[in-house]
Amino acid sequence: MPRKTTNIEAVSYLRCSGLGQVDGDTWDRQSAAIAKYALQHGLEVVDEFRDAGVSGTKDMDNRPGLAALLDRVESTGVKVVLIENATRLARDLMVGEVILQQLTHAGCKVIAADSATDLTAASDDPTRRLIRQVLGAVAEFDRRVTVMKLRAARDRRRARGKRCEGRKPFGTLPGEPETLSRIRELRRKPPLGRRRSLQQICDTLNKEGLPTRSGKPWAKEVVNRICRRLR
């Protein structure tokens, strides 16, 4: 008995730029081209996304259908996107490269049905390569600017004597200042007698029901760290 083959799931994207085209044959033509390619290459189109009256020069933010498609592939694992031809994705080269980059980052392969071309495959076209390099340089610049701004913010906080990184010390969160005051009081040496040990402080805090940050009983190591900071 021959083994049944399982088709690979795909989604399709259709776009027309003029609202007047919606009632024409544009949807049928695009769907037919995509269905033909899917049948020939063992793909099953499980969902279709459309943008009607949307210019091919508009980016992802202005395309609800394309945005929904991106959400679909990111949430369900479908990794093949079929379009009638490259112009359905975008007529502006820069916009097209940006959209392809977003879909590529989602792990998708974008295929133009009319030419059976994988648009997400590496291209030696100088213009496309330049655009990818520019986009990469802009992303790297944004990352570096973000790092510089964060560093400047930390320096500004340090100059004001504020703590700016790492775990916040005990006593800074709601409900902790009262407990911190009690620890300071217990650690203080009485006028007559000996200073309480760390274990005695722990026992007192636990007996009084004063909470730790983790909710666990007080331990000598935790109290010691706090007391060293209070010196």
C-alpha cells in the first residue's frame, strides 16, 4: 500500500491597491495562481490574508492583513507564505525588503507563485544587498544608541547618589522599611549587656512575624548581609 504523503502547510497573502479592483477578478486571479503552485509543490494553503485598497508602497504598519499574517505564522508555526508575485508584497523595493526581513526573522519562506522564486533566499542583486546592509547598519546603530542612553542614565543616577543596577537592597520595597528599622534596632548594642547574635535577631524577627522578601524564615546569612550594609 503506497504511503500517504502529508502536504506542508502554507498561508497566502493577497493585495490590491485600488478599492475599485476588489469587485474585479484580482482576488480570483491571485488565489488561482497560488492554488496552482501549492498543488504542484505539495503545499496546503490553510489560511488566506488580504489587504484591499492598500498601496504596495505602504509598510507593515499600514497593512492589517499582513500584520495578521505575521501574527499567524509566529503563533502557529506555519513557515511558508505564498503570494502571486513579488509586487503583491510590495512595489517599493525598500518596503519589500523590510517586510521580507520581518517574515524571515519569523522563520518564514516567502514564495512568488508566478516564478516559483523564494524571495527570502539570499540574493546577489547589488541593490537588495545594499538595502540589507543599510538595514543591518541602522539596527546596529539603534542598539548602540540604546546602550549609550542606558549608560548615560546610570551615570546620571549615580551622580545623584542613587542605586541604578542590580537587585534592589532590602528596605526599598513596600513593607520593608519597617522591618529594616526593626533589624537596626535589634542589632544595636544595648547600654547594658551584650549585642544580640545574628541567630537571636533571626529568632526575634521570625517570632514577631516580620517577613523576608522571599517569604522564607529569617536566616543568619540574610541578616548578616543586611547588617553589613547598615554599618
